Amino acid sequence: MIYQDVYIEKSVHRTAPAVTKIYNVLMIMITIFMALNFVFVDYRVFGIPLIVMIIACYFVTQNTKIDFDYTYTNGILEITKIKRKTKRQELISCEMKDLVVVARSKTEPVQPYIGRNMKTYDCLSHDPAVTYYTMIIRDPDMGNEIKVLFEPGEDLLEAMQRISPDKVHI
């Protein structure tokens, strides 16, 4: 029997919610108002708050740019969070032997885990048109279970199902 290496990668871009966009616009408007007061009213009063608002605007707008990379290599699923397209943070690295269940969210296989107090990773784009899945994995170090909300593609689900057909529900 010939085994082939399996490598599947998927990137998901998180869209910022409308509330965050409104908050960003509001912060920019306040910064512009403070800049006008700095120029025309009194530079001593508005100088330091203006600098603080400019820095806050920069970091708030940059932290809304979040992407997720799902990488599946030979039975190991790794999920990485990417902020500002520069900072990578590995969230999860899971072998298929630690998998409890994968199914569409709010369906019968994951129903017992809804509402339970467990560590949850939200790795979604928050696009209402995309169906998302819930993955429950067993943490081998701590012995507890972790819930992961993610948006795998059909090819990723099929590769996972080949390894664990009884645990992956497409």
C-alpha cells in the first residue's frame, strides 16, 4: 500500500463587525476634532491627548485585521491566528487521536457540548453566508476538552474523515 503525504492549507479573513467599524470611525472623528482644536484653539491643552488618541486609533484599527490559517498535515491540524498580517500566534495543534467530534455547529453530534463551560477558540470569519463547524478536542496535557469554532473546506473535512471516520461528521 502506498501512503501519500497530505497537506491542506486554508486561510480565513475575519470581517470586523459593524460595531467595531462604527467605533473606529468615531475614534477617528474625535482625533480629527482634537487636531483641529490643537491647531486653532490651544495647543497646550490638546497636545498630549491628541498624541494618545492617534496612538489609540492606530492600534485599534490594526487589531481588527485578523486572519486564521488552518494547516492540516498528515493527521495534525494546526490553527494559527495572524494579527496585522505580521504577528503569528499558534492557537491549536491537534492530532486526530485527540479528536472527540467534528460537526456542523448546533447539530446533533455537538449538541451535548453547547452551553458547557469549556475553553473556546473562535476562529471564524463571522460571515453569515459561510457554514461553520464545531470541533471538540481532548487536551492531552490538561485532560480537559476544548471547543474550536472554525470554517474548514470540504477538502479539509474529507482528509480529517479519512483518518477518523466515526468522529468527523460532514
